[in-house]
Amino acid sequence: MIERRPFGRTGHMSTVTLFGAAALAQATQADADRALEVLLRHGVNHIDTAARYGDSELRIGPWMARHRKDFFLATKTGSRTAREARDDIHRSLERLRVDHVDLLQFHSLMHPDDWDTTMGPDGALEAAVEARRQGLVRFIGVTGHGWTIAAMHRRSLARFDFDSVLLPYNIFFHQNERYRRAFDEVMTICRERNVAVQVIKSIARGPWATTERTHTTWYQPLEAQPDIDRAVHWAMGLPGVFLNTAGDLSLLPRVLDAASRFERRPSDDEMATMLGAAHMTSLFGLPA
């Protein structure tokens, strides 16, 4: 089984690997139900979806009738105004077939203009706090991508007492000193406040180098099990961190298999060797 850790201050003991439900964006219900069997077999008890993940919420909805108590359920709104975010929240609850979600996150909040709108008067933050007061959501988080997101998360945490953050981290990001320093600063703040930290793109290899794509991820992932093992174990070795699985159902068993066999974190030297052999590159262009 996969290790469980306290998910920040929520009181939930989440599996270190969370199900990244972007993998269900274009899945049939039959495909989704087979994925559920994989999750249950590995003991995964935390689902991370979003309003903008295609049909993902619709595919999860049928699971909830029998398994709502088995999962910490998180979704996201990409809306920036209070009115639009309220609509997103109610639509997500309807699609997920639940009366509340455990975590509502602001989806990819990284552009300064979006941040100002979300955090300002009549912004999405007001809708999230209102939904929490109404019992529609229990906790509030923020997510994002790109080279500047760690710095933006620091700004978000200074503005509001978020319960969780989500951002990219793998050995390629780690080797960039500026990003690593900003990531470490976010980690320090989150440890002090008991805020859950989720990392994504742990098995991202880089942008697709060909038009023939073998996976549904928007980036080219690592595919060989030994490479996935090292990447997953390296991310899992960060104390208190949670790893979101990749957005591809065919990779799900490989990632969970790796997580179930975690014993130690590979050294940075071991990871640097893999980085070169796998030709890992930047997903977001040149660092800022």
C-alpha cells in the first residue's frame, strides 16, 4: 500500500500519491471505472479534479454514490470573479453528485491581472469563502504552473490563509537555482502554517518532440518503469509533500506501482544522470 500523510491542517490522512483526475478528461465511463479499481487496489484516497478537466467531474460523479466516504475530493475553479466562481462551484457539485467538496482550489492562478481580480472586490476568493461558510467546500487552495508560480504562491499565502498549494516540481525544476529557492521558501511557509503542498509534473520529460503522441498528457512523460520509479521516489522523498499522478490513465498503474514500492529518495546525482539520459527539458520555455 501507499504511504499516507496528514494533508496539511485538514485532518485527512491522504495517500502521498493523489489521483490527478485530468486523466479522465476524455475517458469513457468504462475507462473511468477501471481506473477506480486501480485506485482502490492501491488504497488511493484522494482525488484532484477541476471544472476545466473536460468530462472528469462527470466521470467521477457515479463513483460518489458508493465511494464518497473513501475519498478526499478536491476540484478547482478557473473563474476569477465571484459570480462566475459561484456558478462553477454549484455546477461542480452537480456534476460530481455531492453536496460538498473537501477542497476548492483556484486553478492556475499565476497571471498578476487574474490574481488581482480573484483576490479583489467581487473576486473568486469571496465566492470561495462564502461557499466554505455555507458548507459547500471545507478548505480552499491555490494552484499554478510555470517558472514564476512559486513566487506567486508566496504572494497568495501573504494575502490569504490558504489550506493547500499546488505547483510543478521535478529534478529539472530543482536544478534551476532561482526556482528551487522560491520553492523552498514556499515549503518553509507551508510547514510553518501546516499548509498542504502538492507537486505536479514529476514524471514530465518535456514538450512533445513529435506530432504522434502516445499519451493524453499535454507534455511528453517518462515511460520506462525505472525512470518513473526514480522520478516518483524523488518527489515522494520530500517530507510532507504530495504527488499528483499524471493526466494519462495508461500511466496510472505505473506511477502507483512505483509509489507502493517507495523505500528511499534517490540522490540528486542519480537524478541528474537520469535527467541527461531521458533528455528532460523545460515545459515552460526559458526560466524567468
